[in-house]
Amino acid sequence: MAKIPKRIASVLMNSLKGGVVPRIGLEYVTVGRKAEIDALLDDVDMIAEGGASFRFIAGRYGSGKSFLLQTIRNYAMERGFAVMDADLSPERRLVGSKGQGLATYRELMKNLSVRTKPDGGALPLILERWITSIKAGLMQNGVSPDAPDFDAKVEQQIYAVIGQMEELVHGFDFAKVIALYWRGVQQGADELRSGALKWLRGEYQTKTEAKAELGVNVIVSDDDWYDYVKLFSAFLTAAGYKGTLLMIDELVNIYRVTNRVTRQYNYEKMLTMYNDMMQGRVSHLGIIMCGTVQCIEDTRRGVFSYDALRSRLEKGRFAEDGMSNMLAPIISLNPLSQEELLILVEKLDDIHAGLYGTEPTLTTDDDIKFLEVEFSRVGAGTNITPREIIRDYIELLDIVMQNPGVKAGEIIENRLPQSKPAEEEESEFAEFIF
């Protein structure tokens, strides 16, 4: 296994033992999911060529939905995409009577990331690099930066590029704010520059405030935030990115809304987004939403409770259990195989040893017995998740490292189910592995 920088190894261990998905280093622990990753990367390629995509990822808690989402996020950035992501919550939805839709937009903008700034907050970097590229293009065409009309030509070029978006809703105001940002940079007017960023991030509370500071009559609102996402997608493509990937996790927070009408409004917004992608109204944009199987397929409260979505998303009459269809709008995550889980825990042992400067703690036999313990729980065959296995395994590694006299194999043996009579077969897990 390739040597992993300690900073990345530390993030991996701390995140995984805490039950959350790390933002970096996923490639070191990715196991399985090849078909799912390939399908989503095919979508990424299609988006780069001017297409659009909308996918749902469905699975139980801890089954790897968020892990898969972050894996695709990192791949997309490496391929020259801009990525926005947000987790829904009681305060963040697609639509809400108390600005929950706008709160989701703000979270997406806060988490806007590109390869050179993968941790979010990339908007100023994107704008400055784009303006720098416009200036460089003018200079290559023989326009001197010392020419008295150089700044005017830069602004003219900005409008020429952004002007292509004026056919989109609020496109003219969007172009005006981008030009104001340039003016703020060029004149050293920090308040103007900050005001433009504030508008783009959806942080103005009232139109009056935006009008007074920027001369713009509209602001991002709960009703139209998705229109601004489409504007940003078009802008980012014009700025040289191959496309934009929008990722929304924790759909269960819509499922949990008690008010039926509010849920339906959220599903209606979801339908609008889905139709835009499928009908070719948008280009260079992909949307991925994640949720549990129940919050999607429950016909009483879930996504399928909205008939227009259910009729578009549910399986057809030829789909059968056990047969995968990675071209369907919903990708359902099957459990990792026991062989894949064995590879996963071996990777974790290597990373843990590299982080703390020790030798790998467990043998292959220990790992097999550890997994046998995990699968001996009541209902584990259908309910156990990678998250639970990872947390238990890292806990075991930590305990053995901090207690030199303790053997990992002995701890595991003490947790094994009661031994069977000699004439009985070995455990199903051990038999499967060998």
C-alpha cells in the first residue's frame, strides 16, 4: 500500500472513528462500489460534454451513501469540475416558510469547491482567476495594461461573456454584480467587492439593502435560489470549468417534515430540478441527492408520495431483485461483500500503523475472526453497515496499541460466539472467505 501522509492518515482515522465521511484521502480506503462509481463517472463525462444528469443514491444509514458522494465529489474536482454540496437539516430544505431553501443555497455557496480549493469558499478564487484570464487574453491580443481604456475593455469583455446568460432568469443582474466585483477589485473598493460577494452568496436580507449598496433590484430568495444555481453553472462553464456538480445529502430531513403540504412543496421543487435535467433545459450541470431507501420509496411520506416523481423514478415491470441497473435514476447501494470488507479492514490496519509508527496489528486470521464477531450479532446479515464495522475495528486497533500486553486475537476470541461442536461446519463467514 502506498505511503499515506500523516496529515491525511490522521484525518481518515479521526473521521472514520467519529462515524463521519472524511473530505480527503478517500482513495486510500475506497473498496468495492466499482459499478456505482463507474456509472456516476459516466454521468460526469456526459456533463463535461454539455449534458445534464440527476441521480438519487439510496441506502441504509451507514451503508456508504455519503462516502460514495464524497468519492465522486473528489473525482469530479480532479477532472476540472466545480462542486457544491450541502446536507439538508431542519433549517435547510429545498423549500420552507422560514427561508430554509435560501439557507440551502447559502450552504451550497459556502461549500463551493474546485481542485485548487477543495474545502469550500472557492467563489473569490474563481472570480479572480477568471478576471485574470480575461486580462491575460486582452494582453495576448496586443492590448497594453497601461492603456487608458484597458479597464474599460476588461469590463466590456466581462459583459460579453456573462451577457450570454441574460436569457436565464436574473441573468442581467447576475452579469451586473460580476462587473461590480471587478470594479471593486480594480478600484481597491473593498466594500463594493464584499457587497458583490454578499449578493452572489445570497446573504442580503432585503432588496432595499441590495439596491442601496449595489444598485441591484433583486436578491436570491427562498423561491428562486435554484435559478441562481443554474446561473452559476452557466458562469462556471464560461469561466473554464468542465461543469458543475450539485450534491444534496440527508433527504431524510424532508421525509421527517410533519406537515404534508410542506413536504409536497419540497417534492415539487425536486420535480422541477429533475425535469430541467432530463428535458435538456440545462447544460453542464449534474445533481445527486442521497437518502435512505425509506425516505425515497415510502409512498406515504417519501419522495414516492409525490405521484409525478414516483412515476418517473420507480422501477419498471422488468426490474427484479438482485439485478442491478446503474442507468436507472435511483442507484440503490447493496451491502459490501465479505471479501470487500476484509480488504477494507486490512487497509485500515495499514493506515493506523503508518499514522502511529507501528507495525500492522492484526493478522489475516484475526481480521477474519473480527468480521465473524461482527456478523454474529442478531440481524447483522441484513442490518450491519460498513460504518459500524469501521468504528469497531479502529477501536480495536486503538486499544491494542495502547495496551502493549494485550493481544488482538485474544480480545477477538473472547467476543466470538459459543464454539460449535467439532462435527458442525465452520462459520458461514470463514467458509465464504476461504
